[in-house]
Amino acid sequence: MAEEVSGVHTIDSGVYPKAQVLNRGIAKLIDLFIVAAASQMIGPVGFLAGLAYILISDGFAGGRSIGKRLIGLQTVFPGRREAAGFRDSIIRNLPFAVAQLAFAIPYVGWLVSVVIIGFEAVLILGNEQGRRLGDEVAGTQILDVGRLALPD
């Protein structure tokens, strides 16, 4: 396990404790409110704007979406000690983009969206590092800001 010194873990281990699940949920909820607002205010283009935001949001500001920045979380590559970029954000958020696309289809799509989001939530709870399917594929992890002392 990683050795902790004043809240920052050692570099060589690459194993960090997961961010609090409640904080992750609140950050994602903030991001989803942004997506919903864009969809309602901008009309048909808003749906695509919301989809684009879901995909690239974790590439902003050193691995932080607006929700993550407000709550104090960051998307990182723990082994390399780097923040996630736009490409990594797209890879890790594909399941949520598929859920948003499915949500546009009444009834069946809504059920598919709930299943995808529920599956991701179960993975966050069950994984020791809090990594969901998107994180496993992209090789990322969500940490509290400052855990790796990465620059903005």
C-alpha cells in the first residue's frame, strides 16, 4: 500500500485510495445539470453540445470537469502522475455518452440509460480504487485534488 505523508502519497506505488463516492456523485450530478440545461436552452444543438461536454469534460483544467473542480476532484493517471486530457476524457466517458444517446429514446432508452449508469455506480462502489468501466479502459482514477500534487 502507499505510504501517506501529509495527505500526499508516494510516487512509486501508483496505488491511491479512491475519492469519496458521495463527492463523485455530486460532481457528476453538477455536470449532468449542465448537460440538461444546455439541452433545454439551446434546442436541438443543445443535445449535441451536452453530448460533447459529457465526452470532453474531464479534459478541462488539469483533469477536472466543472463539477469535479467545484467538489475538489481530479481525473489522473496514477502510475504516470499526469492529469487526464481530452482524448482520455472521451475514452473514459463513452459509457455516459451512450447513456445520453439512449435516453433520447422513450421508455426502452430510459431503461438502458439507467442500467448503464447503475452498472457504472456498482463498479465504483465495488472497486478498491473506485474505478468504473471507463476508468479501467482509459487507465484513469478519480482522486481528491492534491492527492498527487499535480499542477493545474
